[in-house]
Amino acid sequence: MTRTGTDPMDRWRFPDDPWAIVETAPSTDDLGTTETLFSVGNGYLGMRGNPSEGRDSFSHGTYINGFHEIWDIHHAENAYGFARTGQTIVNVPDAKLMKLYVDDEPLLLSVNEIQSYKRWIDFREGVLRRELVWRTPAGKLLRVATSRMVSFTHRHMALMSIEVTMLEGDAPIVISSQILNREDGMDEYHVRPEDSGNADDPRQARKFADEVLVAEKDWHSDRRMILGFHTARSGMTLAVGADHEITTDNECVSLIDTEPGCGKRVYRIEATQGRPIRVDKAVAYHSSRGVPVHELFDRVRRSLDRVREQGHRVYYDEQREWLDDYWATADVEVEGAPAGIQQAVRWNLFQIAQASARADQRGIPAKGVTGSGYEGHYFWDTEVYVIPMLTYTHPRIAENALRFRVNTLPQARRRAEELSERGALFPWRTITGEEASAYYAAGTAQYHINADIAHAIMNHARATGDKTFLFRDAAPVLVETARMWADLGFWRINGGREFHIHGVTGPDEYTTVVNNNLYTNVMARANLIDAASVMRRMRDEDPLWYEHLCSELDLTEDEVGGWEECAAGMVIPFDDTFGIHPQDDQFLSRELWDLTNTPADRRPLLLHYHPLVIYRFQVLKQADVVLALFLQGDQFTQAVKLADFEYYDPITTGDSSLSAVVQSVMAAEVGHQEMAMEYFLDALYCDLADTHHNASDGVHVASTGGVWGCLVHGFVGMRNDRENLRFDPRLPAQWTSIKHHMLIGDSHMLVKLERDAITFQILSGHDREVTVRGELHHIGVEPVRIPLGDQGPLRPSLRGTHPISGLRRADGSLITAEVPGSIAETIVSSPILPSRD
């Protein structure tokens, strides 16, 4: 989707608010999207934005990070080393339900007469709220207010409430609060939900045919109910409980009951006009890989006891305090931007908190805890797009996310052995640490995950200066990933000793199992160099630990030196004919895919073309070479970055939500600033405007982290590689300023970019040095304003033919462009324009 800066949001229904997402009218047309947009979570527990009354809903969802079921992967043709066991996140029992009946009529927004309506989340409060006024069929008028909060400070806890006030008339009212197992195919009306998904869409989670959550135990008292379960195959255990308290002057009778898979707390109230009814509900979820359900029952009881003793208000106050601290370093302020930009920026940054805050050494799923998309798996996206933002704003959360990889190193070692390699090979997609990708060509073959993890570790170490985590925890990961590259690659004599890596897939899943993928080789080289550097530094600074680790890992000085040799000899493909880096050894021998003439109804390509068709063409799902230019930018000249960007951008489909953010960053750096803004808007509104048509599956968490990257790395131009912390700004033409915070070591730095200057100030901690366009500056407690002559080069947008369309390769063959199947003739001269999804 091409953007010209037009706000894609319906501002009548979703008004602009810089600190909140607000909805002023309900709709059944986009239930899946709005359920995602109004989800609340904390990284451990997530609840989709389903209405408290349960209907209407696209996909009911409550998710616990890492709580999954396993299943056998059935390959049409088996082979040694294929992944055997799939892992899918489980929709845990739904405790959001608080149904309302007035004169025995249910509240149902799609058919009721709703006279006013507002639903919102204030990002400073972290609470989903809704207020409405309902005229019942009998003509009575009442106000209904609900709230829902998943706690950032108590990861097992969620609080919710419903308050009802009769405005005109009296009426019998029923409030039915429930806990319901929805995973196993039936809703509360015993109707099997429609399968609205696409069975051929690999982005969606599988549907289980057999029972998943086996009920073990249920219990209730006069105000509390608890249910216990175990998963049928993975053996994980779960307990969920709810406490209730009603506050009203109206006459009230209450009932409570539990049975396997369901619990109900029902209030019958004789409501009189002007006398409010409020029900507060505290919910606790506890899960485990094997702790008995009866012990989880006790944990639920203790969690609920604390809420009962302290009161709900304490938890709401702590929530706001936590978010005050979060925004103190995570916020990015944009001034002079068109309406809606600031709101969208903060919505995206808020999602990072909801996906990571209490992940607590679990991974960060691709959809966070907002949906079941991608089976609830963790990918390399986290290390490349999410952890960098956390590293510079909340390093403790970043470290927790990195510890997931540290803790699953044993599984990665086993996987490397299974693939006949030394060291460790981390999985492309996983929950448990075991590979769960059934399609090895675009899954296991993405060996670059090793280098992505090493890159995130080193970026974190440079930013925080945390030697303890680097030496004690992360060093074994660096050693084992470097060991894998040294074993996977091989030497050839080709005018000199060259180190090659064959049979791998880069980030671009439209080109698989290739030799010398540029991204993989560049990142592997960095992995090897960094691992050697860390071990040599450890030898000098912590010799006792160095000796211990070398003994434990059977590591020698010769092996470390071998890594440096491999890095020095690494093949970095370059084509002299076109002056660019080929994506791999054979990439330029393929013909171009004509994206301009590819019908919109044939996108994304992966849903409409067999993989073999896609693999035969020069066409990218997402940035590959261009991502390497960003992550290892100090290894490339500006001239080469420009040439590579202008070559690959026109054949990048953007079918992956990961692509727009890095394309924006690199477009800004090389001077295509109009395109940088277009790609930024694509990423910014990825979920808010549902540009990929799958926001209903959950938030694109990597893209939300990438939004921070677009702002800080792209527009502010910050880099923190092996050189000093440096800046080369690219403020968008229509913006007045960007202001953001950074944590560097023990220093809290404020950065403000304006049209004619960039200003730095240390708010706390030690002074720092930064480089701005090659000049070193000392930054302290007093603001340092550095004048800027411009905002970098300004190049025209890439419109017209592809740079090599119609030219000849070094072997004399003509470069052509076509659309497979739908257009029979080869298109030689048609323009190939940049794709926008």
C-alpha cells in the first residue's frame, strides 16, 4: 500500500489522542483487528480485547507466554533431522467473562440500542476501559462501565470490574462472571466457532482436533473459584482462579458453582434507579512445565489473598507507577508531525511493554500475548528488532529476553549435533528451545539466527557495559555459535584462501538454501570476531573465569585464533558488473519478478505461488542484503550502501512485516528520505490500519520494536557499533523535532533533533562522548547544542525501471522481468516500482 502521508485511521471512530487509543463506536466489521488493538498484557499473561459480555467476538483469546501443547509433525516424506514435534500456544481458560442481563435481555452491542459508547486504553495507565449507555428493549436506560488490567508488577494477576447504574427505571439485573475453557472447541453456548482462517496461511496457528486442556480439579468457596488443568501431550499444568466482591445498596442474591472446565459466580440484583452496582474481579493464572495442579492451586490462592488484603487500588497505583518509569526512557516525542503520528508511535511502544515486561526469561513471541499467530513461537525477530529498543531504554528487560537464549543453549547444542555440526544451532522458531519448523528450507536453514543472537548480545554489552552478564552468562553462547560457523564453513583456494558458507537461507524466505548468502556471511563474520574479542578480553580482565570457561567448554587459544582466521577469509560476494553485493552466489543469474504488473489479488506471493516458482526469481519477501547494511553498517561504504539499496528495494515485496522498518532506516541513511517516510508509515500503521490483513492474529511485535528503530536509527541516525556512539540525523521534512531518551552504561541521555541542530544532555550518570557527522563531542549535565547544516542527502524516490532491467550480465545474458503464469510474455522494459504492502 503506497502512502503519501495520509492518516489511514477513521478519525471519527478512532479519534487522535497522543496518549491513548480510543474507539467511539463499536463495529462487527473488524472485530479481529480491534480485539488485537485493545489487548492488554504484560509479557506473561495476555487478554485479547474481547468484550466482557463475550459477544460479538472474532477470536476469544487469553494466552500465557510459553504455555503450549505439542503435536506430531507429519512430513509427506521424512528425512533424518527434520523437526518431529510441533509446539502451539494454548488458549487458556477465559476469565474475562462478566455477562450482563437486564430484564433477562443480554447486553449485545451488535443488536442493542447503544446511545453512547467509548472504549480506550490510556498508555500511562495500562487499563482497558469501556463506557456505554444502553436503552433496553423495554425502554429503560442504564450506564455500563467496565475495566480490565493485566498487571505489570504482579505478572500472574489481572483485575477487572463492571459497574452498572440504572438511569431511567428499575430492573432485575444479572451479572454472571465466569471462567470458561474455550480451547477445546466449544463456546459457552456449545456452538463450535467458525474457522475463519486460511489453512494455507503459515502465519496462523493450527487448530487442534483433540482435547488439549484436561480438567483435573475444580473448587469454590462463597466468593472464590479455582480450576486446574494439564495439557494432554506436553504435560504442562495450569490453575486459574477468581475472587469477586460486589458493592451496591440494591437487594442482591449471589450464587457460585464450579465444574470441570467451567466456573460461575452469578449475582441477581433488584436494581433501582440511581443506585450503582459494582462487581470487582481479581484473577490469577499460574502455570508450569510440570508442577502438580494442587500446588498451582495454592499459588493461585496466595495471589488472590494478597489482592483481597491490599485492595485493587494498590495494584492500579502500582501499574501507573510502573508505566511512569517505562515512559521516562521509552517515550519518543515527535513535534510538527501530521495528526495521529504521535498516538501511533506510543501505541507501538506500548506494545513492546505488553510483550516483554514480564516475559521473565521466556522468549518474546512474534505476536506477544495478543493472539495465536505463528503458534506463539519465538523467532530471530526478537533479537534484531525488539531487544535493541529495550537495550537502550530498559536494559533489564532486554537482559531477561536474552537469558531465554542462554537458558536454551543445551537444546541448541543438541540441534547442532543432529545437523552434524559442532557448537550450537538455535532454532528458527520455537517455544521450548527445540526446532519446531516443519519446512527446513525456510526454517532450519536460516542458520543466521546464531549470528542474530550474538549481535543482540554484543549490542547489549556495548550499550550497558555489563561485563558480568557478558562473561558469566552470554560468553558460552558466543563461543558455541562461533564454533558452529567455523565448522559449517569451509576453505577454498580461489586466488587466495576463502571461507565459504553453503546451504543456508538468509532472512529473505523467497530465496532458500543458497551458497554464500551475503547477510549470513556478514553476520557470521561479526559473530566470529566478537566471540574471539570477548574471550581475549576475558583472558585479560578475568583470567580465573577464563580458565574455568575454557576448561568447561574445551576451548583452546588455537580455536579462538581459528575463528579470527575464518572471519578474515569470509567470502563477501560482490558483483563488479553492477557494483552491488549479490544476495548469494546465484542470485543475479535469476530473472527479475515484475512486481509492478503483479495483480494485487496475488499478494502476498507466498499465498498464491508455489515456493519453487518464487525461488526461481529475483524477488524478496523482506530485506536481506539491506538488513546487513544496517546491522553491520561500519563494514560498508556509503556508495555501496546506496547502490545495494537502489538495487534491492524495487524487488522487495514487503510481504513480511519485518521489511518496512529496515527499509525505512536505510532509505533515510542513503538519502531517499521520501521513501524513508513511506516505509515508516507502513510500519507505524501495520496493525493500526491492518496493512498486512492479519492483525486479527495478534500484534506484529517485531514491527512495533522496529518503529522505535525507524525513529532513533533512521531519523535521528544513531549507531552504536564498534566505533563511538555516533549520529547522522535525517529529520523528516514536515516534522519540527524528535526527542528521545537513551540509557548508555549508567548514563541517562536526552537527545533532541531539530531542523538546524541536535542537542544532547546527560540527565543522570556519567558524562559521555558522541560523534556527530565525524566530530567528537563531550556531553554532560548541561545541554550541548550542535548545529547541523542539513539533514543529509536528498535523493528522488525510486520510480522507473529497475537499475539493471534490460541490461546484460557479465556473461552477456539479458536481464528480463516477468510475472509467472499470469503474464505469458517476458517483460523487458516495463518499470518495476517499489512495492508497498
